[in-house]
Amino acid sequence: MSSTNLSTVSQPDAEAIRALFNRIAPVYDTLNQSLSLGLHRVWKQMAQRWSNAQPGMTCLDLCCGSGDLALLLARQVGETGHVVGVDFAAAQLAIAAQRAAERGWQARFDWVEADAQALPFVDASFDAATMAYGLRNLTDIPQGLAQLRRVLKPGATAAVLDFHWPSQPVMQQLQQWYLGRIVVPTAERYGLTAEYAYIGPSVERFPLGPEQVCLAQQAGFSQAVHYPIAGGIMGILVATR
């Protein structure tokens, strides 16, 4: 896996991805809950714990979407902490801000519309970071990892949750069946067939766990470990600056 090179891992058009996530924002939470049978919340809790966020910390949730992980971080850091949620889809950020307001947690958050590959923060700004289902959709994964490392304080940890191509053939078949027979038909019922059909190809081209570790190390992280979860269908990259 050491052959993985920073310059060779690229993804589709950024504006198309931004438009997609703006379109699906109104039903994003409902679909995530339905398609994962609620397990996405468990996986996000794992990412939050592996980020090592603690009370009073300033944390980053990158590609925050509708705010699931950001809200978990806010609960963990408490009233003395702060969470910055970043996404480039304004419609997703609006939903995240509304969810925080419903809990009376406005003061714990800043919501920032920005590109994960060009973060508008000074170096060493954050004590911990999370990202859920965002790394796979970046147009330049190595650049995204480099930016994530740059804004973390020395010794801080990022936990990155995403789909993963499992190593076991039976789990590969299960994942393909799930994407083709569950995800896409469910999306059809919401009129979002094309929007969710992208998931399968995006998983196939996404670097495997050991490759993600290599990319994180090349981006300058001092330590990186990838943990397959859910039978290898999902994974969490834990990287420390």
C-alpha cells in the first residue's frame, strides 16, 4: 500500500457534489436513518469518541452536513467548549443550525460555509476533529487530509467515518446488494434516484483502509490507524497530528 501517492487520488466535480447535497438536504436525515436502520448514529458516536473530544475543547466537524456529529461533539465539550461545523452545502448548514437552535445550543456553535480543501482557519486552531461521509466526496482527498492536519493542534486527533470496501467476498456481495437493492430503490421513492446512485461508484474508487493510512501519513499526520466496522462495510480513520 506504500505505492499510494498524494497526487494520484482524485474525485468527481466539486460543484456537482455541492449541488447534490443541497438538493437532498430536506430528506437527508430521514434517508440516513432509514437506510442504516439507525446504525449511522452508533457509527457517528464511535467517531466522536475516537476523536478524543473533551469538555472545554474547541472542535471541528468537517463536511458536517445536517449536524449529527457536530451535535455529538457539542454534547461532549459542554457549555465551556465550542464546535465549528463546516460544509460547502448551504442547505445542509441551515438544517444543522436549526437543529442546534432547537436544543438551545446556538452559543456552542459556529457554522461555516467553506471548502474542506481550503479551510478558512489559521494553523493549529482545533483540539479535535471529526468527519462523516465527507472524505470520499472530496475532489482531492490528499489536499483535504493536509488541510485537516494543518488546522489541528499538535497531538490533536481526527476521526473520519466513511463507507469502506470490505475485504471479505461475502461482505462485498452484501454491500453491493444493499446499495443496489435497498439504497437506490429507497431513494427512488423520494425522487432522488440519480442523487443516491452515486454512492456505489464512489465507494469503489475510495482508497481502502491501508491506503487511507498511507495518505494520512503522507499528509503529515504522525499516527494513523484505520478501523473497519460493520463487517468492513464502514470504516473510521483515526489520525493524530
